[in-house]
Amino acid sequence: MSSEIKITLVPGDGIGPEVTHEAVVMLEAVGQWNGVKFHFVEMPIGGAAIRQQGSPLPPATLEAALDSDAVLLGAVGGNEFNLLPPDKRPEAGLLQLRQALGGFANLRPSVAYAPLSNNSPLRPEVTEGADILFVRELLGGLYFGTPRSWDRESGVALNTMLYTREEVVRVARVAFELAQKRRHKVTSVDKANVLEVSQLWRATVTEIAAEYPDVTLEHQYVDACAMHLMNTPRNFDVVLTENLFGDILSDEAAVITGSLGMLPSATIGGKVNLYEPVHGSAPDIAGTGKANPLGAILTAAMLLRHSAGLEQEAQAIETAVQRVLAAGYRTADLARTNQPNQQIVSTREMGKHVFEVLNEIIDCSQAMHAV
Ligand SMILES: NC(=O)c1ccc[n+]([C@@H]2O[C@H](COP(=O)([O-])OP(=O)(O)OC[C@H]3O[C@@H](n4cnc5c(N)ncnc54)[C@H](O)[C@@H]3O)[C@@H](O)[C@H]2O)c1
């Protein structure tokens, strides 16, 4: 664990700055607790950067990001930019940043928080206790494979699903190592009954599994996995899969959590890890104080876990979030008419409640150490 951690903050657009602020408050509380010094360097990205400097990813932002220990992003995008060509839009800045940082493993947890059990369209007895970590390969597969084309005249389009053994090896190791710190199970998802790429995937994952005898490996076809995720989500621990399947399955599994505003993510394995809540800039609620900051706050916990080696501190934030939900506090997206004892709060108020509980956890931990 380093005692100094340099974080480039790129809050971006819409609700990005509002939710990122709450994430930073938690990191600062953790810094005061354990003496780790967080250096925050705030830089523009997306629409904010276009307005200031005419580019969605100014060179100084990229330079700062590459020169840091971690990058914490809010969200990018806004309606006023919708008519710009794709490579000039705010989203292009984020794609360029992801590519430059080079992370190949995208981690997306999907957790069924008990107090939100009625928020999911799935029955509470199905989701109860579900805690899944998706490890999605992010730089290969159909999204990047060449050749790719769309010949409008002949009416033929083509994409290429391509993986090398090395690309599978490196992401498989990430999944097995994470499973070792969790419930020791990896479900590798492919379509090996039809696709050669999946046969390479399955053979390689099986080979790598031999290095991790304490982790159980199972294979599932992607179609069956899509069904099992909804029927028996508790049976999953780490789900390892390629780019396209991971994109689809991790969105599907997000229904377990009950709101887009709850979902954190991390992209690791490249030069610098990138942390961002899953949601976008939500222009419909930006500036109204209605944004749910918990996805961003849980993203800060992932940063502590994966870039700072601060597991206890990451868990403290996650516990604080659970306790605040259990106490009935809800941002508007989490509120349900059939729920008694819920109190609707603003973005700032939700952050304040998590901060207070986090400080209680910190005080308790310090008192234990003092005994
Ligand atoms: N990673 C990113 O930065 C990212 C991801 C997705 C979309 N976008 C961009 O964001 C803009 C809006 O896109 P969209 O509307 O399709 O997706 P979105 O995620 O911004 O919003 C979808 C819906 O969910 C709600 N929502 C999202 N996050 C919330 C939160 N934290 N709390 C409460 N409610 C929340 C929004 O109000 C909206 O109704 C677009 O410009 C899009 O390109 C950016």
C-alpha cells in the first residue's frame, strides 16, 4: 500500500460532477482515517472539455490521467452535443481515454442489497444474497476484430470475432485471482458448441484454471447463462466472459440491484485503472439534486480495493452504503410507493448519510485498535 495516491478526477457532464463530489468525500474520509494522502487533480472531459477547450479529451487531461495512480470518472454526454459528428462528441473523449489507459478487464459487480429487494423485478427470494462480479474482456472480440465492413450496395455487413490465446490468458488470470478473494468460483461463459473462438476461450480458461486449484471452474453457454442469471443468481460468484457476451449479461444482471444509479465499475489491467459508475450523465435530472450518488460512492470503494490495496476501507464504504439503505434513505430513483419507512433524500443528503455512517465505522475501528 502506497501512502500517497494520485487520482485524476474527470467529473464530466450532467450528474457526473454531482456524484463524483460524493465519491471524493468518502475517499477524503478514508484518507483521514488511515493516513493515506490522496492527491486529486481535476481535469475536464466530455462536453465540459468541448466547451472549455474545443476537444472532448484535451491533451492535458490525457497526460494527467496517464501520470496518475487511478482515474475517477463521473459521466459524459449532453443533449446540446447530439448533433456533432461521433468523433467530436463527449462520448468520443471517454472512448479515447479508455483506449489510452489500456485496461482489458472490466469489473462490474451486481449485488442484491437486502433493503432494495423490492426494487428488482425479480422476486426477493430469487435475488436474496446474490453477489456477482462480472469480469468482461474489454479490448478484444467482435467490437475490435477486423475485417469489419458494411457494403450498402451489396447489402452485406461483416464483423470479426477474434481472440488470441494471450488475450484470454490475461483476463482469465484476473478472474481467478479475484475469485480467490471471494467465494472461489469462476463461471466462464462462451458459445463453444458453435464458435471456434469460444472453443479457444474454453480450452484456454480450462488450462489457466489448473494454476488455481482452490477455485472451482464451471463453463456455461451464453444462452443458458442468460437464463440461469435470472433463475438462480445466487449460484454465481465470478462470471468471466468475452466482450460482447459480457456487455449483454452484465446489463441483464443489473436488474438484481434494482437501479442503474447503484452500479459501480472498474477497468483494470492497463497502464492506469479507470473507475466509473455505470450510468450516464442523466441530463433529465442534472442539477436537480435527484441523482443517486451510490454508484459513484461504490466506485470509490472499488478504487480503494483495486488501485490502493485498501480492502478494509473499501468494505467500510460498502457497509456504510448498506446501512444507509437499511435505515430507509432513498434517492428518487430508489423510492417505491409500496415501501413504508423510506425517506426521500437529495444527492447531497445521501452522501452526507453515507459519510456519517462511514465515520461511525471508522470511529469503531479506531476504538477497537485502541483496546
Ligand atoms: N459512461 C458514460 O459516461 C455514459 C454511459 C451511458 C450514457 N452516457 C451518455 O449520457 C447521456 C444520457 O444517456 P442515457 O439517458 O441513455 O443514460 P443515463 O444513464 O444517463 O440515464 C438513463 C436513465 O437513468 C437515470 N439515471 C442514470 N443515472 C442515475 C443516477 N445516478 N441516479 C438517478 N437516476 C439515474 C436517468 O435520469 C435516466 O432516466 C448520453 O449523452 C449518453 O451518451 C454516458
